[in-house]
Amino acid sequence: MTKWLYLAGAISSEVVATLALRAMLDHPAWIVLVLTGYPLSFVFLAALLRRGVPVGVAYGIWSACGVAITAVAGAFLFHDPLTWVMGLGFACIVAGVLLVEWGSGAAEAEPGHAGGAP
């Protein structure tokens, strides 16, 4: 359960920082969230990696969720475009992340897999 909390923290702090970066163009005070959100996101991501989540899986989920959530939030907050083609792109991202996760799990299940570098 702790892994999911670290992942949620990494995703949410990165999304908040990115949205604050956009908001900062109109209101410079948002720089506070930018300067705290990005480092906090990396702290959470590092904690997730320390818990043994493979880097490809952790980064894939973190970045994919960040892209999708930021795009949807940007559409609502800043009236950025959100099209069905973008939705198809989100679906492809999710499919790619799932394949990476499944591939990682299959590799760990192989006999003789040490989990380190080849």
C-alpha cells in the first residue's frame, strides 16, 4: 500500500507543479508551487524506487498519469484543447505502460532472474 501512496504523491506533486507553471505565466506567485512541486515529485519517485518498484514501471506510470491528468486538468483550468485524438493517445500510453509492467513481472518470474543489470 505504501508504494501506491508514494506513486500518488509523485504524480500529484508533478501535476500540480506543471499546472502551476502554466498559471505562473499570468500570476507569478504560482512559482512557489513550481519550485516545491517538482522536487517533491522526485522525492516521492525515489522513495518508490527504494521500495523495489522497477524504474521502467515506476517512471512509466508516473509519466503516463502525469501527461493524461495534466492534459485533462489543463482543458478545464486553462481551456486547452482536448480532442478524441488525444484520448486515443492516452489509451495508447496506458496500453504501453501496462505492457511494460506485464513484461517486468514476466521477467521477474523467470527462473534464474536476479533482478539486476544483465
